[in-house]
Amino acid sequence: MRGLSRKLEKAGVKLISATQDVGEGPHDRLIRSIFASLDAASSEINAEQVKVVMSANAEARFHNGSIPPLNYRTYVAERRGKKDKKKLEIDPAERPLVELIFRLYMEGDGTSEPLGIDATTKWLRRNGYTHRSQYFHTGLIYAILTRETYAGRHYYGCRNSRTNEMRPREEWIEVEVPAILTEERFQAVQQRLKARNPFVSAPRSHALPVTLSGLGRCGCNGCAATMMLMTGKGGKYRYYACSNRRKKGDLSCGGNNVPMDKVDDAVVSALETHLFQPERLKALLGEMLDASDAADTDRRKRLAVLRTEETEVNTSIRPLFMMVESGLTAPDDPFLKERLATLKLRLTSLGEEMVAIERQIGAKSGRITPETVERFAAAMRARLRDAADPQVRRRYVRVFVGEVVMSREKLIIRGPNRALELAAGGDMPADDTVRPFMGR
């Protein structure tokens, strides 16, 4: 709030409160700060009270207002004062679809063996089934197969709404709902999922890691869809393929797919021969190489601005979680997810930029110099060229590459300067590890 008030003052805008008249004079800023602190404390108290009320509502076996899982709908169980208390019941229109998913996974479609998650997803798409007007995908099928709600155990408060981290299971609040599966049937599904878990039975793709997983984008006809793994001849050939083709059957981009080995080699070669050359790095890190007093003064000003913005972003995140806790919006609301992802990404960017600036205005030994740039370039070329473990090589590539736009004719490689500034300014990691910031 203080940072925003100062920005308004600098712009010549006077801040007036309709409910808290602080007047004018030398003490107005102090009084406004006191009111802001009181409002923040009141907001925290209200959030805690809402949490207590919603937890009590769940403990009384009532539904708190989020979108019901597939197969369920809400109904008014009773009315207390002006409040409708709702519970979950089975939706007859959706129940056959959920039962079909479990049947496909455990028995098949009557003409086949039991289907895996990917095969189940394809079968549903091929036969025109959708999830509330949305296409099924493998993540959704897995979530349905592992949801205990279908065995009669629905949970509230599984995640911390402030941090989005899972709470300990003993803190979850169980809400009894009608079951569509017996406990034996549900446990049989979980055992099959566990037996087919790639972390237990490693498939071929774990021996040969997908270097650009999540980074590739289709570059044909403005498609921009994610590129994903596609194999041929029992895994002998591996391609990056347009996900629109794999998931939706959309061939508007021509069904773009490119050989994985050739793309990976081209990206590594581009990093080694173009990016990690001293002169190229010096040009990219020109501002960081300026060691003058004037440059340090500008850095301190920039650091103050970044810290103010960090506070403002954190302040913007808090009300979003409060909206979920109070039932004003659902946790899986697309707008909420997009807004949270944007704010969290900005926090990460601010943190990385502050680290780089603090290093530059700190001890001289921590500065980025032309000599450290040359050492860093030589070390990174060696890492990419000599890494024996494909997983280690993959991690290094993913630090400095943010996106690879692929087509059959060309590749466009993009990446943030921030990663270069952080890596060049610190100690080089060992051969078999990557610094923690690189994994974010």
C-alpha cells in the first residue's frame, strides 16, 4: 500500500478515503500508514474466521461451494437462517461416464484387454466422450482413478490455500458422500496404478530423458501448441510431435513432428557455439559488467523498486486465496489459476533479479567481470560437451533455454538473460549437480 501511495504522489494524484478522513498536513502519511496496518490486520483476522467457519461447515458434512467432482452435484440439505446448507449427491447423468472410465481401466471395452491411462484417454476421445464439455486428458483420467470420493470419502482442506502445498493427511477433513465403488474395487484400481507407475517400472523414456519436455512449441502455421514425445517402431524412433495432433486430432499445422535426436543435438550445438562464447556473453551481460559508482547507485535504486513491487505482488496473491477459502470462487477456476500463475512467475522473476543486483553491489569478489564471463563460458561448453549423464546435460540445457519453436525447416531458441546473470555471478556447479535456482 505504501509503495502504491508513493507512486500516486509522484504522479501528482491525491489519495482520498471515503471512510477514513486523515486530513492534510505533516501527520497524514503516518495516520494513513496506521490505518493501512489496521486494515491489513483486520483482513488477516477475517481470513482466519472464514477458515474456521468453512472448516466447521465441512466437519458438519456440508459442501463448501467448490465445483463438485465429476459424478456429483449439490443439493440443499437444510436451511439455517438465511444460509442454504448443501451436500453432495450422485448425478445420474454423469455416473455412467465415471463407471465407464473405471471399467475401461480395469477390464477394457469388452473387445480388448484392460486399457492404460493413455489408452483410456484416447478411447474416450475417439468415441466422443467429454468432461463437462472439455476434452479428456491423461492427467484428468489419473485424477479420477485416484479420487477417494468415488469410494465415499471426500476431503476438504487438503491444500494450504496460501502456499498451495499439501497439508498432512491427518489435517484433512473427511466429508461422507455416496459411493459408486466398493472399497475393494477402489483398492484394486490403486494397486494396478502402483504396479504400472513409471517410477516403479521404468519405461524406455526414463532411460532416454526428453531433453526439451515442456519447452517445445509448434512453429507451423501459427499453431504454438506444446510439442510432446511420439515414438515409432516400438520406441526405436522418437519425435517431438504437435500435441494438437496427439490430443485433439487437429492437423491444421500439418501434423508437425521432428526427429528428437536431431533437435536436441541442434539445441546443444547452438548453446555451445553461439551462446557460450565470451564475446556473445559480454554483449548480453553488458550492464552487469559495469562496475562504476554511478552504475551501483542505479542498481540500488532499482533494487528498492523491485522490493516494493515484491511486496505489492504478495499483497495481490493473498486476496485470491481468501476468495477460495470463503467460497467466492472455486480452486480450479481457470481465471484464478491463470492469475496465480502470473503472479507467482513475477515473484520468481523479481527474486532472481534482486539476487543478481545484490551480488553486483556487494563484495567485489562477487561481481561479474570479463574474466568470470570467460571462465563461465569455457566451463559451460565443457559441461554440455562432456556430460556423461543425459539427465545432467538435460538440466543444464533447461536452465538457459526457455522455449524452442520447432518446424521441419528451422528452430527458434529463446531464453532469459536472468539465468546467465545468476549462473555467471556464482560458483560453477559440480559436474553431476545443478544449482538449486536452476531447477525452478
